[in-house]
Amino acid sequence: MVTKTTSTAADETARAATLFSVSPSGETDISVSPSGETHVSVSSSGETHVSVSPSGETDISVSPSGETHVSVSPSGETDISVSPSSKTLILEPCAGGWALIDRARVTEALTAVFDPAHYGSAAHALRDGRGQAFKVMGSFGTAALRHYRRGGMTGALWQDRYTFMGIERTRCFRELRLLNLMLAHGLPVPAPLAARFVRSGLSYRADILTAWLPGANPLSAHVQSASAADFSAIGQMLARFHGARIFTQAVWHADLNAHNILLTDNGPALIDFDRCKLRAPRAAWQQANLARLLRSLTKLGFAARKDFASELMPALLGAYQLQMVQTR
């Protein structure tokens, strides 16, 4: 049975086709099965497959033939992957694993792309909670190169190793693909350049390379200088993620803190989307996300400012609420 779609759904399908480099000649079909699952397909010949299960999780996966599958469920969690046939991000084998890379922008050999030593004096260590990030310069311009490491008690045991559960479930590929998807929807995030994982038995290590945002400086570096105008812009920016409609889903950031909010030449932006997901818009998780940011601001000393409660937070929350109303 084929169901009618709203203009919004049609727009989302069109944007998805562009993102995954789907042929415009391909047909898109939206159907609902007797069990209640919805299927929207985009094959390598131009059709898109999106399935929405009643369980609530959204999953975008790739078949060996290059087809892209997106499943969205009512509970709202999303896993994303991009077809190997994508003209933007292509899959390349590397020693012990695989890389996903934008060859239109990155010309270096894979052995060099993820090695900070390759960039010599053009590589600069960045402040990072786990000490594994660099600002580098190459054929792609300026970028951030990050090695994945665990934090907390788990990090003390596993350090930079993660359990391998398949190519499509590696953290670096998920993050790169989510960045690609968000960028295609106009959200302020760094452009995805490359990601790589290398297996070792049942585990893997991973790295990711993303474009550097001009004038980028973390909010955490502006404890005393950030203005109410900055906080207002941040509130509006966060609402764009919480109010996004990517396959009807919004963006949940797993670690929303002042280090991951950047003040750039083009306004505030978000970085570090490891473990982040697309979720069905719900006030509960959106408010929890904002509460997490408030804890970060308090911990870093923003709350000690006299204008924090009277100007800064009201500016952020006011702009956030106004933008959320406008996106509904």
C-alpha cells in the first residue's frame, strides 16, 4: 500500500537523495506494511529505502550492492551510514581496516592522512580531554585530526580500543556520516573529511579528520568575555539541532558542554559528535541536554559572573525557545 506524503517528507527525501548521491532518475516509493513499518527506498539506481519500525530506533545501513537503508522508529534513536557508492564519501581499504574519505578534498595517501607526524610543523596539539587531537594542514586546508580514546574508568582499561561489531557500527564512521547528513541540512558543523578504523582481533582503534571552522574558539575559552549576544546566538544554534527535521528526527548531542560549542567567524557551531544520534523530538531529552550544558558552564566558572543568571542564561534560553517555536 502506498501512502501519500507531505511536502516536508518529500523535501527530506530529496535532500537525502542529494546527500547519498542518488540518481535523480530514480523512483522513490513510500509504503506501509501491515505490521506498521514504513519503507522509503533509494537504491543505487536512484531509489531510497527508509524503514521506520515501531521500536523507535532509526537505522541507516549499507548493503554490499551500495544501497542505502534508513530505518526510523517511534522511540527516536538513529544509527547512520552512507552508501559506498556515494560521490562525496568513498570507502577505501587500509592496513587492517577501512577508511571513509572525501577524495574531492583529501589527496594524501591513507598512510599519511591520520598520522600527525606526516604534517610536521603544520601539526599542533590541541587541548582535548584525552590529549589526542591536532590541528593540521594538508591538501584539504586546515583540519582537526582526532584519535578516539575512552574516558573515565572504562578508558583506564580499554584506552583507545572499541569492540568491533561491524564496519557500519564503528564510532568513527557513524560520526562522519552524521556530520555529512547534518551539513547537508544546513546545520553549523565542521565538514567531514575522513575517518578510519584499524582492527586488532575483536577490537579496533579509530581516527577522524574534520575541516577547521574559520576563527573557531571554544566557548570554554571565553568564561569572562562571552557576551549576552554570544549566548543568544548559542541558544538559537542549539534550537536548530533540537528542532531539526532530518527524516523527522532531531539531533541529540551526547556531550553538550562549553568545550564542544565553538564561537567562529560565522557564528556558533557544534563539534564532537561521537555517540550522538538522531532522535524523535522530545522535551525530556532536549531539556536534559540543556541541563548538561548548564552544569558545564557552572563547572567552568561562568556561573560566578554577576550577569550569568540575569543576562547570559536568559539570553540563551529566550533565543532557544523562540527558535524552537519557529521550527514547529
